[in-house]
Amino acid sequence: MSEAVRTTCAYCGVGCGIRATVTGERKVTIEGDPDHPANRGRLCSKGTHLGETVGLEGRLLTPMIGKKRTNWDRALDLVAKRFKETIARHGPNSVAFYVSGQLLTEDYYVANKLMKGFIGTANIDTNSRLCMSSAVAGHTRAFGEDIVPATYNDLDAADLIILVGSNTAWCHPIIYQRIRARCEAGAKLVVIDPRRTETAEEADIHLAIRPGGDVALMNGLLQYCREAGAVDDDYLAAHVAVPENFWDELGEGNDLWSVARACDVPVADLRRFYELFAATPRTVTMFSQGINQSTSGTDQVNAILNLHLATGRIGKPGAAPFSITGQPNAMGGREVGGLASTLAAHMDFAPENRDRVQRFWAAPAMAEKPGLKAVDLFRAVGEGRIKALWVMATNPAVSMPDAGRVREALAACPFVVVSDVIENTDTGAFAHVRLPAAAWGEKDGTVTNSDRTISRQRALFAMPGEAMPDWWIVKEVARRMGWKTAFSYDRPADIWREHCRLSTYDNDGARLFALPGAAQGGNAAYDDMKPFRWGGDQTFADGRFSTIDGRARLVPVAQKPLPEPLVKWPLTLNTGRYRDQWHTMTRTGLAPKLARHREEPLVEVHPDDAARLGLVGGGLARVETPQGESVYRIVVSEGQRPGELFVPIHWTDRTSSGGRTGLLPRPLVDPVSGQPGFKRTPAAIAPVATRWRGFLLLANELDERPACLWATRVAVPAGVLWELAGNGDLKCIEALLPRGERIEAQDIARGTRRVAVVTGGRLAGALFVTESGELPPRDWLIAQLSAPDVAPTLLAGRAPGVAADRGPIICVCFDIGLKTIAAAIRDQQLADVAAIGGAIGAGTNCGSCRPALARILAEETSDAA
Ligand code: SF4
């Protein structure tokens, strides 16, 4: 066994440190790094199961031109030639890169430099545009620079933590555990979210706000603070520029009752929140996608920043606004300048910045102005204005809003390059050239997390097949385009040092983003780099901001009118994430345990809407928007607001027949940041009747999705599970079973058919279908895929004499289902989450399921009462 390597988690912006010990060929054990400041040894379920995702299944391992394998020279020559030809014929604005928060900072730096300094356009945008660009725009408007002024340490010092538009318990679980610890020490938690999520359930106050009402809520709070004497006039006088008429305009229509009505929340709850805020100086307001992913995202961010600036709650321990990022290196991309709206190293396109960066890079063709942001970029592809596109480490055919249009654009684009880890992605299907990139576990470089901590990501394995790091791929294309000297990097450390030098170049302190000293070390220093935070632990403690006059800005923002429901689209569709999945499941989809929490894409609907529209829990429903339609399994949930639907973003065309959410949102964006408004799409829903439903369990992957109305796939131990429903003949589904000895049972009265296929004494596949009867729970059958012998009760779907339904898996670390937990609470009279852990182990490893345990405990306790 080799020594543990200190590296960083591949998933979210918490940026947890990992100790990874390679134990064999593509095998690694994962544990939290106790010395990393972001997580202090803890990992959530996704990080804990990273070791299950490092296999080579589905990897792209050779460069491909069309459907043919090729070598690197031919592939790189072709990419360089086509980009050069396109630029020569149509100008630099006819090409674009669409990159990703999955790239390391070094990858980002090289791609940004090539596009903005050498090709001469700023048409490089990133999927981080979809995640946090409104926060970037809001910070820049208020502080003069894109600075996140908080750190995780502020959570430990806060007396009030407000989570706005953030299901932190699911999406940033390690931060959430830190918040819980602080709340257990006495801090109060307020959650502002239209949905009663697991995060909201544990809050002291939950405001189930009408979607889009955030500016009204925050402006009302600021007005309340002013009237309650909680505005810090001294701080404003010394450090903040307040536009004329700011307070007069703010005061209009912001009384408690008007705000409660606009936001559709009880006045009493709103008053409690306002009083709590006004009385609690140490406040951290944390926000994420619920704020950013809006057509008013930047205004919503500034409404929060206004509040903190006006009350002087910034630059002090436990007092700051805190934007948390979704992706592992969204922040590194921001530092590099890898958004179309920024130039480089926290500089914009002002003439002096262009001149400075041109000198530093010795650039022949500097971009003159911001480039196309993601939605506009793909629109330009569709309109034929972009004729050569390079997509790196992301899957826009699934993840962009109105993804159907994005597919049409990709299909029509004369030249598409995709560099990716995965062989078959929805976007890769449109590529003329595919380039095999290094994956987590092979990459070497740096990432920056949500609290500005830069950490090393270190390689654990040799590069498989012909895979190469993204920075190498980009610099090889740049060299072939004629810029050999400017792209003569041999290793990531070379790029890192240049990135650090640019951050301090001609920087007299005007730009807070600076990495002084970091450029001095040699390769060994880079290899040994410990996590460190730039910008200081208490940013803006001196009250000086990155504006010309050093003052922050209060930005006047007004609540936009919220639209009334439309006749054809009477509901509002919200999209988001599941606790144990990540983006389009290309990586988490490889970890069978992570699929057990949610095995299918569900549409959550309020009971009143369900009753009115004939929707039954467990049935199927078609969600329709003006952009497209998808089918989901129905969950009736009191946690939804009436009139609103929620669906997950994770399933793609390759893993479902109808649950592809990217088809549904509108391509409408925030006018300042260009971030799409994923959270509020007019929609309709209707039940879908099918003649039969069932599931197909297979030891081996299928080449294609089963041809029926509903088919969704997840990985399970030793195989895959497809949930199915349809109206047609079963013959084509049954034909998907492997060859082997068949065992069959049929009940014509119920329309039930069960088939198992055994090869070499082991279960190779099973199809269970019914028209009107019950289907067995999947757990025991899934376990049979790994069993050495076939059980005689295989077609019963359970072990002899055992009813093995554990219910949906809640604790993925110890594989414990809801029914097991509920039984333990009842039988052993367990009184709290710790007692559940003591009795059956649930929640004692990563802790991601603790909010769910608390909810089950509350339900069981109230049932018993
Ligand atoms: Fe990874 Fe979970 Fe930490 Fe996010 S919270 S970085 S997913 S371990």
C-alpha cells in the first residue's frame, strides 16, 4: 500500500481535503483530511464514495476524429487547423470555448490566455455562468471586485445564520454540519426557500417565500433595520457610497404587511425574522443557486450585500454575506478570469487592464470587450455566428436551459471539439473531434473553494490509455496555432507561477486578488503546497474596498413584478439537486451506493395540486413547458408550495427516457450577469397512464436505453437497474435480457411476468413486470447479482421466508433503509439522532443523512404521540 496522498474532493465548492491511499490498480481508499481547514477530516456521502468512481468504465481513452480512433498529433493538428482557418476566414469572434468549473485553475488559465490574448476574442465562457455569475456581478457592483468576504470560520462565530435559496444540507453537506454545530452552541438558523427542504426543516424560522420575491424581502428588512436603528450610520459614512435618494426609494411599499403579501409569507414569521436580524450583529447570510439562478439574480445578490453593508456586518468575525459555489473550482475560474465577462486575474476590459495583461502575456491580439455569455454563446452557435466550438469538461447538451435548442445548435455547428473524461456524453455525440482528458485522480493542479482557500489536487494514478490533462491539450493546440513560446509549459507548476505573477503584476493593492510569494517557490514548493487562503481571513476589515475611492456601493434594487400564472402554464417549475448525485451523474452515477438515496427522477408536487390534477404518488406525470416535456415519477409532498413543482437536474438522455430536465427551463437570463433563471419556469403537469410497469436488472450495461415510455437507469452493486413503464409489447424489453438459462413465471390475471436469466450458476439478468399487481422491493434481487448461487426464491423477489423491504436507503454509508430506521426508533424508543447512530450506526459516518434522520424521528415521534 502506498502512502496517503493529500488531495481535494472532486465535487462541490466546499472543497474538502481528502487523504487518498492507492491500494491497487485503480483502487483507492478515501478519508477526510483532518488537517484541511475546509472539512477538518469530514466528508459527505459523495466524497466518501469517490473511490467507487475511479474505474475506467465508460472512459474516453483515445483521441477520436468522428467515430474513428486517431493519435494525438492528427487530432491536435486538425483542431488547430480548423480553428486557424475559421479565424482567418470569419474573424476571431467566429470561434468559442465553453469550459467548466471542473477544470483546474491551471487548465483554466491556459484556455483563457489562448482565447483572450492570442485568438483575440473573449468568447470563452464556463458552466459556472449557470451557477454563480450573478454573485460575481453583485460583488463587483458593490465591492469593485469579485470578492467573497466571508470564510467558513465566520460560521463558527455567527449568532445568526441565514440560508437563502440554498438546500445546504444536501448540496453543501460539510458546511451544513458546521452550521448545525454552531446552532447547537446557540446560534439561530433562518432558511428562506420556497421549498421545505431538509435544511428548512431544521431551521428556527423557515420562510417559504414566493419564488422571486427575494428583493422585496431583503429591501423590507433593510427598511425595518433603518426604522429599528440597526443601520450603522458611522460605517456608512466612513466606508460606503450611498446614492442620492437611496433611502427614499427604498422606503416605498416596504412595510411589513406589503412585504409579507408580496412574498406570500405569514406576517408573524416575517416580523420574527426581521426582529432577530436587527438584534443580531453577528450574522452570516449564505446564498447559492436559489438567489443566483434567477433573471433578477444580480439584484437579489445586491439586496443581500446592501443589507450587510448598511448594518456594517462585513469584515468582522461572524458577520458577512457569503456566496457559496456549486462546483469544485468555480472560484479558480473566477480568479483566472475564465468568464466571458472578465479579462484575467480580477481585471475587466478597461483600457489600462487590457494594456497591462497584453504586456504581461506579450499578447498579439487582445480581446477588446466582453465575449458571449453561455446562453448567448449557444444562440450564436445556433445562428451560425460561431463556426468552431470547443467544449471542455462539461455537458451543455443536457445542462443548458432549453437544451433541445442547444442540441440543434451543436448539430448545425461546422466544427465541434469535445475534450472529456467520458466516452459517451450527450454533447460528445455532436463532436467532430473528441479528446481524452485526465480525470479526478489523474489530474495535478490547484482548485479554490468557496472561502478562497486554494488547495492542491494531486494525481493518484498514472494517466490511463492516451488521456492527457486539459492544460496540456490546450497548450498543444496553441503551439500548433503558432504560439510556441507563449505556451511552452512543461508542467502545471509553470502555469501556476505565471498565474501568480499576473495576479501581482502592476498591482499596488488596487486588486485584492493577489498571490504574492506564491510565484517564488520551485516545483518542489508547488508539489508540497498546503491549503492557504488569499485575501486574508477578515476581508474588508479595514473598510477599504476595491473601488476607485475605496468605498463600497449600496446599489438601489427594486422588486420586479412577479407574473401571475398563465392559463396554459399555470404552475411554476423549480429545478435542483439530489443529496447524493452530482450534475449529470457521469461520475456519481458510477457509485452504486449513491443511487440508493433517489433511484429515479421525481417530480415533487403539493397535495392540493395532486388532488386537483389527478396525480397519484408513485404514478408518472408529464411535466411540460413551452420549451419541452419530460416524464417523472410523482411524489406528493407537503414541502412544496401549492402551484409549484420541483424536479432534479441529474438524468440525461442516456440514463432516462423522459427525465431530462435541461429541456424544460427558459433561456431567459439576468440582464447583468447573463445567468439563466432556472428556478422559475411556467409549466403544466398531467398524469401519464401506462399499461404496465416493472424493472430490469442486469449484470452488464445495455448499449441503448430500453425502448418504452419510461426508462431510467442507475448503477447498482455488480450491475445496473432500469425502472420501466410502458404501453407497448414487452417482447423488445425481454429481448434485452442476456442469453442463458431462463426461469419464468406468469400470472395472466394480474398481467404479471417475471423472468430471470442465469449463466454459470449466477444471476445475469431479471425482468419483473406487472399490469395491476405489486413489484417486489429491489434490494434483495440486486444483492443476488453478486451472490455465488442462485436462490430458489428468485422469482418471488425475496429470500426464503423473509420480507426484505428496508424502504428507500437513507444512510448510504451503512446501507440502512427508512423502514429499518423507523423500526429501530419505535422498538428501541430512540429519542435523538445520536441515539439512532448508537443503535444502528445510521448517520455516524459522513453525516449527510442526519437531517433525514431528524425528520424520520419527528414523524415517528408524532405518530406515536
Ligand atoms: Fe466533496 Fe461533500 Fe466536501 Fe462537497 S461537501 S467537497 S461533495 S466531501
